[in-house]
Amino acid sequence: MEMVRIDVGQRSETVRRANLSSIARELHAHGPLSRSELVTATGLTRSAIRGLIGEFVAAGLVTEERAAPLGTPGRPSTVVRLRPEQTVVLALEISVDSIAAAIVGLGGVVLARARAERPRGHTSVDDIVADLAALVAELEVGHPWRQASIGIGVAVVGVVRRTDGCVSMAPNLGWRDEPLGTRLARALVTTDRIDVANEADLGALAEHRRGAAVGASNVAFISGEVGVGGGLIVDGRPLTGAAGYAGEIGHIPLDPDGLPCRCGSVGCWETRVGEEALLRLAGLPEDGGHAAVDAVIRDAEAGDPRAVAAFEEVGRWLGIGLAGLVNVLDPELVVLGGRFARIHPHIVGSMAAQLERRALPAPRSLVRVVPAELGVDAPLIGAAELAFEPFLSDPATWLAIRAGRPQLASA
Amino acid sequence: MEMVRIDVGQRSETVRRANLSSIARELHAHGPLSRSELVTATGLTRSAIRGLIGEFVAAGLVTEERAAPLGTPGRPSTVVRLRPEQTVVLALEISVDSIAAAIVGLGGVVLARARAERPRGHTSVDDIVADLAALVAELEVGHPWRQASIGIGVAVVGVVRRTDGCVSMAPNLGWRDEPLGTRLARALVTTDRIDVANEADLGALAEHRRGAAVGASNVAFISGEVGVGGGLIVDGRPLTGAAGYAGEIGHIPLDPDGLPCRCGSVGCWETRVGEEALLRLAGLPEDGGHAAVDAVIRDAEAGDPRAVAAFEEVGRWLGIGLAGLVNVLDPELVVLGGRFARIHPHIVGSMAAQLERRALPAPRSLVRVVPAELGVDAPLIGAAELAFEPFLSDPATWLAIRAGRPQLASA
């Protein structure tokens, strides 16, 4: 339980702030809601809801309208609707094969989005930041986001120190200790808050808020790309660890005398289930990328024994590692994302057999393993959710700031 | 952030309850405190503190006294002191080699304690429950705890479903799906709340509240006994998982084609670092128990190469598994408990080398690995803390119940 330490003087202001936050979260998560639905969802009284909604309306963040009559008698309830273009975030993603940007309105409405392929391999932080800034400049032409912006979220394929947006290590990009947040702020010419996080952590957040894991409280999200990343949800909250480095599940040593890993260790899980492992098993060049993975899928679907066996072996090691995570974390749900969602039908059999063999009966009997729902954009959607978080936790502060600002012309 | 959903009518009662909880937690954690220290610790006003302490005094749970003058001018502050014998829990432990019981007063004061050896191996739940009841009956002679009891906590070497105190699996005892909580209630002839949890989880709780991990928010507690158990603290709270099964770190498959594990799987971590692995490496019978482990320690201290090598190999595998946990959880602190605390000097070198090699640089640079402080009683102390939790979360309810009860004669 979070402690509530409230003294008489601060009491009503603290309560007002918490209640504004409850309402903002409900509307952000569930879309337009009637006042009655907000009463049910928040436990607040009808009159309290009316007053709090009034504050959002005055700031131009929501509208209220009479619901269309449904043929039932009685007064129609008022529907409360966010105005997504009034409160937006910029979401950015730096992945192995591509970069992406999106302008996302409150409620998770994607107002504009762009993705550009990038060649694999080491790239300087200068080049990537410049490419992202160019992508944002393109989006900006049709969607002037800056005046309504409440923050920027960034997903990156690397280990990130959350406190300052420094990328401690990104082997796929060749980065060590790169101050990505600071560099982006300069390139985008902004003083907005910038939150940077690992792309698998944000994929997990996205699937939890808007995908396969909605409503689940204990979730392991496992994302297979070139490497293997993870994002963990514990008691409904992202597990960040002491400094935001948690979730590097691809680097559990499951085969300690095995193959060298790009992290410098030996026999990490990703040396057995990453893209290179699959391609090696299928007899293809390890650096074949997307196209080669697609070829293995086609071959397996055509019944080619080597492709089928390659998937079975990847599935076997996926199940071995999953069993360890299930025993340690007792999740109710495991979500397989990235490449794993795509190859799920081909690996599920051998994976399930290992899970059955190696997970303890009690946690195994409870856990479901499902493919992710949000596809390639999951980390980008998660980056937006990350950027919304300060607003959702304390909309009152933003209402106060907004009160000093003119409303947008587009309103 | 936990949501605060408080409406006008409930507001002051909710705040009172939360504030009583804050004060109870401070006194329980830190012992006698002056009113000034309580003001600092809780952020409440002096007058609010006075009123709330008054409630505890009226219920007979605390006393107030003038602090002895310290030669400084000004009014001496009033010291608030718990009366441990007024609010007690019964703590029980079922371990591989022994059973134990303690009567513990609020503030963590052990009022009475007893431990009895038990032979290793499978034992019926009937026999163990009867032995525990006999141990409690002995304690009870000198310490009539029942009238002041607020609950019972039980630590057991097994996988526990927290919701109903059912032991899903305890390979060391030979139990499957045993309703331990219910059986204990009957044997002890009590209607007190009984909370049952895994002994390593409770060892972690104890080290976090009163041992090596006080003040740390992200902790992995790793307990080596016959098997290997774990308890994880995430953001200051125990990680229980979806059904309370989390923390079974001994069953991470680190050596998937290795030795059979007592859980039914193959190559679990504990097959490499458990007591049997150490004894096997040292050339002793695997079932030699405590005495044999003591012999290996003596041999290693005398420089016997086989004993030294056995510890090095156990340390190596301990470091391999630790690296995986550090990469997944990013803890600030790893606490080595149980047998691992005892053999720590002999394993720390090879363990640290593997951690250095296999943990990612960022989380590795932050984590400290230390031996546990509470020794063999850690799970018993954790069982007491578990039983105090409902009171600490909401002392107001207990004050109301207490108001209907006569005060104890021993008061």
C-alpha cells in the first residue's frame, strides 16, 4: 500500500489532484465515457465528477455532449470526450532496422506517423538524431504539435538509464554511454521533457495498456528481434529495477558454455533464440535479416524439414528460458512480441513442451502464453504512453500551465 | 502511483486511518521515537501526531514518557514507546532440518522462541502440525499470547498459494497441495488469521525489514539450503507474482541438459549450487547434511584442494545464475542467505568473476552482493513481519476491536 500522508491543510488540494488523475486515466484508457460510467469507474460522486470535468472543459482538454437517445426513457447521460489534438506527445523509436516518429493525442490517438528503414549496423548517435529530426520535421508540416505538446517519449534498442535518458549500451547501434535525451532535445530545439526507455520495456507497456495484456497485472513481455528483449509488469506496474536497467532477459545465461553473445558474455538466451540462431539452424547466413526469416517461414510452411527443425529448436530454447521466467516471476500472462509473434505458430509446440517439463506445476497451471497484438508499432505506442505518464499522474499541474496559454487555433 | 479515490464524506476517516498506519509503521520499524521524530518521519503536524498517539495510548498499545533531559535547554520531547506484549503475533517455521516457533511483539521484539531439530525427509503434514502445536504449547506456558494475538505467520520450505495458505509443492517434505493453514488453525484451536508463505520469501522480507537490506528498494535474496530459494523485493515491496508463487529462482534452468532436479526438471540452478552439489564436488555423500558441509568448510580452511575447488565450482555457478538475475531484475542489492551466508568467504571470488563476465555492465556497476545478517532465524522473523502486516496497514480496525476487549493483566 502506498502511504497517504496528508495533513488537514493540504487535504482537499491533494484529493482534487488525485481525482483529476483518476478521471484522466479512465478517459485515456477507455475513450469517451458517460458521466455515469465515470462515477462507476472512479467511485466519485456525480457532483464531484461534474466539478472536475468542468476543469478539463475550461482548459479545453475535453468536450461534453448529450448522448444520442437510445430509445430508453429517462434523461440521457452526458458523454465526456477527450480532444486528442489538445494534449499530444511526440513518440520516437530507434530500432535495429528502422526509425519511427509519431504524434499521439491523449487517449492514444495516433494523429500522424512515419517510419524509415535504416541499414543495420553501427551508426553514430549524431546521424540517427539527425534522421529522427528530419522525420519529425516532415510530420510537423501537417501536424503542428509543439504548442499542445506535454512531452516526448523515446524507445531505443539498448540499455537505458531512465533518470537522464542516457543509453548505457546498445550493441546493435555500437553505442556506449550516449546521452540520447540531451542530444534529441538539442536537435528538436525543445525544452519539453524527454523520457527515454528500452524498446522492449515500452513494447510491454503498450501491450499492457492497449494490446494483448490489457487487464493483466503480472506480465512478461518477450520480444524477439535480432536480440531478445523483455519488459516485465509486476502488480500492474512496469518493473524498472534500481536504475531502469531491468528486463534484459535476453542475457540470462542458459547455456553457460555455449556461443559468444554480442554483449560480451557466453551462452546468453538470445544466442539460442535470436534471429541469428534461427538462420544458422536453417542453414542460411546469420546476417540475412528480415528477408531470410521470411524465407524460413515459407520453407517451414512448405514442409521443409530443416526449416521445421530450426523453428522447433528455437521453440525448445524459448520454452527453456520461459520456464525460468515463470518460476521466478509467476506471471499470469507471457506475451511473445516482435519476431516471436510472427513465428508463433511454428514454435509453439516445442516451446509448450519445455514449459510443461521445466516450469513448476503451480505457476505453470496459471500462466497463459499468447502472441502480441500491436505488431511492429508496439514500442512506438509504448513511447507515447511513457510520455503521457507525467500528465496522467498529475493533470492539475498541466491545467495550471495551460491556463496561462492561449488555446490552439485547431481547437 | 497508487490511486487515491476519496470522496468528501469518507475523506477524514480515510486520512485518519492512513495516518495511524504511518505512525504504527514508524514505531514498528524504528523503535521508540520522540514526537518530534514522528513529525519528521511522517510529515504530519505536531497536533495531528498528538491526537493519533492518544488513540494508541487509549487502546493500551503505546506509552508516552518524558525523555531524560540531555543537558540541552528547552522542553524535553515526549518519547513514544510501543508495548510489545500488547500486540503480538505467533511466528512458525517448517524448514528442512528443523521446526521453530516464536511469540513476537510489535516492534519485532521476540518474547519467546523455540526450535526443534527434525529428521530430513518426507513427513506427513499431520506429524509436523502436531509437533508445531507441541512447540507452541511449551512457549505458551510462560507467555500467554492468545489474548494479545493479531495473527499467525508461517514460513515453509515449499511453494505456497498465498490466498489460502495451501502448500502446492514441498519436495523436501513430500507434500503436494496440503492445506497447511487450515490444519494449523485446527491444531492450534484458533480463529486468528493465518498467513503462510515460502521461507525464502520471508527470509527476504526479514532481511529487508531488519537485516542486510534495510533501506534498499530492489533486492534479490538468495537462500541456499538443501535447495535454493529466493525472495525478491521490487520497488520496496515483495514480488509475489500472480498467485504468490514467484521467487523460485532455484529452478531457473541454467544447465538444461544437466542433472535431474528434485522438482522433476533437469539442470535447475540448484542442481549446481545446492548442498548436494557441494558435497558431491567435495567427494562426500550427497545426503551428509549440515555435518558434511561443516567438514568441507574445515577442509577448505585447512587448504584441502578438493574442498577449495568444490567451493570455487559452486561459486562459479552461483555467479552465473546471479548474472541472469541481475540482468533481469536490476537490483541494487543481492543478499546471500542460508548456507550461502556461511560459505560466502569461500565462494565470493569465483562468484564475482562470473558476475563480472556475464552481467551487463550497467546493472553490474550498481549492484552490491552481501551476506545475510539474520542467520538461521530470518524466515521466522519474516513470518512475524508477515503476520504484523494487516495491523500495520490498518491499525484503526484493530483499535476498534481492541476497544471491545479488556486490557491484559500483564499490561
